[in-house]
Amino acid sequence: MQLYLFNNIKIKPYVILIVRVLDEQEYEYIQNNFTNIFEILIEDDIADIDDLLVFSLIKEFNKKIENFIQPFSKKNEDKIEIFDNSIIIDVLKNINCNISYECYSNTIKKKFCNKNMEFLIEKYIVYYI
């Protein structure tokens, strides 16, 4: 499973990970590893404790999109309520993904990339709950 990172000064305090989830097992993996993934992002100096980690899950198994927002401090909790898919659509239009994380059962491997993922906008328009 790939986690595509969008972390740009323009979208702070949001750190967005877009994930294509193929089945319930991958969905459970993400749910069970929120904290571990956030800790990895902090260790890699990609996020800080006051950021809001947004997991935007493109759930292919039921053709829906679900966003989980995880705060680790109270500093930006007020920004949770104003988050919506228009932020993700804007990010997909204007920012390339520069880092992805490949998830295996026990490991998460960081990869550098330069991917334009604007093609996902259609899914956000069609799938969103």
C-alpha cells in the first residue's frame, strides 16, 4: 500500500496522506497505525506535533472517500471542522507529491518522487460521502 504525502507550507497545519485502500484489511491497517505513521513523519522532520495529520482514504472496495484527521496537540483543533475535500482538490491541482511511503506488514519505507496526482480529482468528485 502506498501513502502519498502532501506537506506544503501553503496547507499547514495539514499534512495530507492520500491512500488508495483496496480492501478492509488495508483499511484496518491504516486505522491501527495512525500514531505510528505520525511518529515516523515527526522523526523524518516532515510533521511536527502541532500539525493535523489527514488520512484521505480512497476506498476502492466500496467506492467512497473517507478523511480521518488526527490532532496530536490541541493547538490546531479548531481547524479540523473547516477541513473539506476542496482543500484536497486544490492540493491535487497545485502541488506534486514529493514523498511516498510504502507500507508492508511491519515496515514503512520512504521514497522520494515527483508525482502529479491531479487525476485523482475525479475520484474526489465522484466517491466522496
